[in-house]
Amino acid sequence: MYLFILIIIICLIIFVAFLTAPRLSGRERVLPFFGVKWAHRGLHDMRKNIPENSMAAFRAAIREGCGIELDVHLSRDGRLVVFHDDTFDRVCNVSGVVEQTDYSTMKEYRLNGTDERIPLFSDVLRCVNGQVPLLIEVKLPSADTEICSRLAEELAEYKGNYMIQSFNSLVLRWMKKHKGDIPRGQLSSNLTASDDNPHYLLRFCVKYLLSNFLGRPDFISYKWADRRNPGFWLNRVVFRAPSAVWTLHGKQAVREAQRKFDMYIFEVQ
């Protein structure tokens, strides 16, 4: 009886390890990005009228030598746009869903009441031009991975350094299958904290990194406040996966992150 229980426990441990394991050789691919100071959605600061994910925020990050973390959506007319939220309400004070809006419409919107507009990803690439590394978060609210192929096309001729990350493990699976040379990261946090969003089981799996088997991420990017998650600990300590934390505010948090993690994403306070 005890032997049977022991076998069950060992099988369970092996199964969990299979689900949560990252790409075991991913450390070498991500090592060049260690120590980079990643500016969250660019070096934005509304005290200087510089909104998030704006060309002004990206230019500010370049001036300070910071890596740029940014977000991309696919518009209804197939354009890659740099914007964080699923809707325009918070940043642009207009209603609408990004994926259901043509770029010809959204390019007229203003960011946080400034003169800055929603940029195209191609414009950001031309602006950065390899001067600082990029950390590209892919927004995928559905199972349609067209955004992945569009992103790969736009990055094909880009000469700068970059990594890709996403909460949606289908993005990582697509990248693993079609663009395995691009470093890929699994984003996560305490995704089950609220029951407002659907697909609880999927959120549970991503929260504990049980979906890693789909894309075998090279690195894990976890929310700073939720960093004690056991799945994150398993990846960071046991599998030695490169680890990033977001989003940091203040020097004390930055100092702690520098001691314990390989990368961090910060915002100006």
C-alpha cells in the first residue's frame, strides 16, 4: 500500500514538473538581457506630459538607455498597434475595443489628453532602430494567433535585440513552433484573484505556470506583488529559469529585485 502511494506521489511530481518546466536551455538565450532596466510602457511620466506607450515615452527611454517594454494589439484592419488596454476608455476617454477598431479610427485618438497618438509598431521599430532592447508583450484576447504571424513579419528585418512575452500561452506555442529563435517569456500573476473574468481553469493554469508545456518559455515574467507563487518559485529555483518581475515603484523594490531576479520592469514614480 505504501509503495503504491509512493509511486502515485512520484508520478504526480513528474507530471507537475512536465507541465511547469520552461525551456531548459533558455538561460543562454536570455542572458544578454540580464541587467537591462526595462521601462514599463516606455519611460512615461504624466508630470512631463509623456503618456504610456507613446512615441515620447519611447524616445525618453532611449535617451536614458533603458530597455523598452511595450504592448501590441492587432487592429480590425490587420495593423499592429502599440497600446496596453483592451479598450480605449482609460487612456483615450472614448469607448471601443482595440481588436474591433480600424487603425484609421484609432489614430485620431489622443493619449491621456496630450497630443500623443496611438503608434504603429512599425513606427516604434523605426524610432528605436536597435538603440535599446525591446520587450514586446503580445495581447491575444482570443485563440486566433494571426497577430503572431503579423508580428513575425514586421520583426523579420529588424536588427535590434528583442524578446516576446504574453499572458496567453498560445502565443508562446506559436512562437515555439514557427519562430523558435525568438526568446519567449510567460507572463503571469495572481490571475484567479477575481472571478470577474471567464475561463477560470485557464487562468489557474497560467497563474501556477502549469501551461508552460505548451510553449516552453525561455523566461518567466511575474507580477512583483505575487512573486511568492509556488509555480514561479519552482521555475526560478529548481529549473533556474531566467526571471523578471513587474512593475516596480521606488528604489527599495528595485534594489531587492536586483538581488533576487535577473530582470525587472519599472515605472517612474
